[in-house]
Amino acid sequence: MAINMGKRDTFAQNESISPRQLYRLYVFNLLGVGTLVLPNNLAKLGKYGFISIALGVFMAWLFMWIVSEVREQKKSIYDRSFGKTTHAKMLIYDLIIVIYELSQAAFLAWIFVKLIRDSLIPDESFTVVLLVIMAVCAYALSGGVECRARVYEVVFFFVLIPLAAMLLFALSDVRLDYLMIKDRVGVDFGIADIFAGAYYVFAASISVFNILFVRERTASQIRWSVSKAILTYAGILFLLYAVLLGNFGKYSLSEIEFPAVVLMSDVQIKGSFFKRADALMLSVWFFTLFSVLNMSLYYAVLRCENFAENTRKIIFTFNKNRHSCSNKQFGSDRQKSHDKEKSTMRSWCIIFVIAVTVTLAYILESGDEIVKKYLGFLLCIAIPVIVVLTIGLMLTGCSAVELEERCFPTLAAVDVVAVDTDEITDKEVTGKDVTDYKEYVSHRDDLANESSGYIEFYYNMDKSYEPEYADDIKTAVDSFEERLSQKADTNHLKVILIGKTLRNDKAAYASFMEYCKTSKKFPRNTYVCIADDINDIFDNMGDYYEQKINKENHEDGEPIITLGTLLDDYTNEIHEIR
């Protein structure tokens, strides 16, 4: 299926990311922090560090499973909604997530700059390196997650194969006497230190939280892809820790800031090309750190944008008369204005996030005491709050107050209206026979197909809500719901009324079916009725279906059609054509 890249309805075309890309992206994210900062923090545990790694990886996998469950329950979280929460609660959630993402991004940016200065360009100023990195991040933010996933899919093996090769070369330098150093539990460390080490491993893997916002993937697909990434990360971390422990010894390892990078400079490879193996291998941590840094910045921007939009909704949306007048031209102009506002808001959010990250990174550079306090904030406050927030989202119910702030439409109507269709009314065919009426309907269908028709859509609200007209079904549905004073919950939808014009328009009908498949907006068991005019049959729709469903025997033998039936027929027809 061709994708029009000229028009972007979302910040990142995240629905395009494949399970394979998701796996490779999270391998980079997990390796970025874990392989750099964990080995020297676990070194004092000696061989017991392997227990901490195993426990920490299991905690990360369990947290990933919880997050995937939350994402499955709150499928619309990416589209600026936490489903069963009010706008005020969403503001609190967004604010917490923004603080967490920015805190993590600043620490990662500081680590990134420190690594580059210490290993490659020690004479360069902190400011220059930081600003260059953040400028690259700002450019990457415009592409989003899916764009980076495509890049990392290309460089995946070019990064991991050299890393694996260097670790194999380093195995020859492992000293067994270093590995056999006695670990005195209760003297050098205690049982609590083992669990603290496990928590460090988990904290380094906290980026799995961001799968909460991955779009258009089922929970099973996410679990499988990210589980493979966690297992890959665990295997590399186990091997790296064993090699580092055998090369440096536990006491020396605990005093080296970036032991993995130092190891690469100690590895001896024959030939003149690999004289600076550490510089070559620094690319491994460049890509991995950039991956997790840019992901934190990306989701900080996304939640900032969400925060601003929900603030606007709290201020303006509850005015029931807002946008009460709707017509075709207004619908098109309003959509263009909305897209422009989103683009402007996104740019300001990127500037804000980059500025805050640079400021926090400068604060971290001011001294070791600041770094210790900052790490204490991350480990003792930010990460626990995110874990509690995630578990809370999974357990969140729907209170009576929240129910009052939602509406439950039972009928949705959709049709195609041609530019001059309104000039033809049913009165023109009054008194004519059935054949003439069919000719009229056929003529109306031809008009809709030949001209630039609009999608007409509405729920069965009170008469003050006029139908919405737009160029496509998604825009029509979104625009209509924006005019509602309450959030529309379509889980209780009973009937979808489809106009005959739309049903006979192959392109429009295919677009509607694709929207139903991908958005999952309407339940599959929703009954479907096709009418010549969706406005004429609307008032009697409830009585008609109630009588039809309550009949024990259908004399006419007509089955009750559901949306699921239409989707199955549509999908099978597509595959047969292919």
C-alpha cells in the first residue's frame, strides 16, 4: 500500500514501524546505558553481579509485560487520550511523564558529552559538544521513532558484529585468577547490595516504558519484539561483564568510569588498521546512546504537545456552542487551521524540550555532588513514580464522575455527499414509480463518484449537533468528536448507518473499511444498515432494529449484518484480487 509522505497526520508515522524494527530499536536503547554505567556499579559484587543482572533483566521484562497490558487497555493513549481518565488527570499524567523523560534525557546527554570528550576530543569545550549533539537530536525529532527505526535497521549489524568480534578478541586476555577472587558476602557487600544491583539493571532498562506509546501493534507483537531485545541485551551484558571482570578484576573495575570503552583500547588486534580500536568501537555507544537519548526527547515532545492540547481542551472544549455551525467549507478550513496549529505547537515543544535538556545538562556538569543528587532523584523518585503510575493505569477503573464526562452514542451515520447533491431532494421523485426512484439514486451516486464529494458523518446526538463534512472519514469523525462537550465512547455503539452512495463508491467504501480496520473505532458486532438517505431513516432506526432483533423467526430470511461481516468480506475480496 502506498503511503503519502507529503501529508503527516501524526508527529511520527509510528504505525509503520515493524516488529523487526521495534526489536532492533530497543536493542540499541537498552545497550546504550547498560553497557556503559552498569559494569563498574556491579563490580564490587564480583561473581554475584551475574545474579543482579539476571534479577534486573527479569524485572525489566515483567515491567515491559505490565506496560504492554496498559497499552492494550488504553489503545488511544497515543492519540492524546488516556481512555478512562478526565482531562485533568491526563494533564497530571503528561506532566509526570514529561518530567521523567526530560530528567532522563539530560542525564543521557551529559553522559554522551562526557564520553565523547574523554575518549575522542578532550580539548573541545563541553558547550560545543553538547550543542552539536542537541542540534542533531532536534533534526532527528522531526523524523520521529519510525524514521530512526529505519536508520537503525541499516546499522544494526554494522554495530553489533564489531562489538561481538571485539568481545571475542578480549576473551583471550581474561585472567582466571581475577575471576576466582573470593567474594565475601557480609564483608565486602551484603544481600541488600545484590538487590540494589538488580534495581540498577532495571533502572538502566526503564526505556521499555516507552512502548506505552507504540501505535498499531498488538500486545503480543510488542511483547515478542521487546522480549527478544531484552534477551539480546541480557546476553551481551552477561558476556561483557564476564570479560570486564576477567580483564580488570573486581576492585580495578569498580574504579574505571567507562570500563567497556577502556577495554576496547586494551584489545590487541594484528594489523595497522585497528591501531585505535577504541575510537572505532566508540561508534557502538554513539549510536546506542543517541538512540535512547532521542527517544526520551521524542516522547517528551509528544507529551508536551499533549499537555498543551489538553490544557486548551479544558479551557475551551466545554463550551457546547463552540463550532455549532458546520458546513463543508468550514470543515475543510477548520482542518487546515488545526494542522497548522499542530505544526506550530510541535515546533515550540521541540524548542522547549531541547532548551530544558541543555540547561539540566549544564547543571550536571557543575560538580560531582550535583550528579549524585541528580542520580538520587532519578533512582529514588522519578523511576519509582513511573512504575507506580504504570501500575496505576492498569488498575484504573471508571468512576461515576468520569462516566458523567463521557457520552455513549448508540448510532453512527456515514455517507458521501457530492458537491451538488443537496440540490436534488427526495421531493423530486415524489409520486414517481420505483424505476424512476432507482434512476434518481443512480444519478446521485454518479454525481458523488464524479465530483469531489465530502464524507458526511454524525452520531445520534441531539439536533443541535449538525453532521460533520470532511474530505476523509478520519477527519470527519475527529472533527465531530471535537465539537462534543463530552468524550465519545463508542464501545456501546449498536448501529452503523451507511449511505447507499458511500456503499456504491468503491474508493470511499474501501477508505471507510480501512479506517474501521486500523482505528478499531467501532466494535465488530455493531449492526449495519444501508439506506438510500441516512437522514430519512435515522429517526426510526431504533424501532426498526429492535423489532428485527426481537423476531424469533425471520420470514424474509434476511440475516442481520454486522460490521465484522463487512470487514471480513472486504478483507477476503482484497486478497482474492491480489
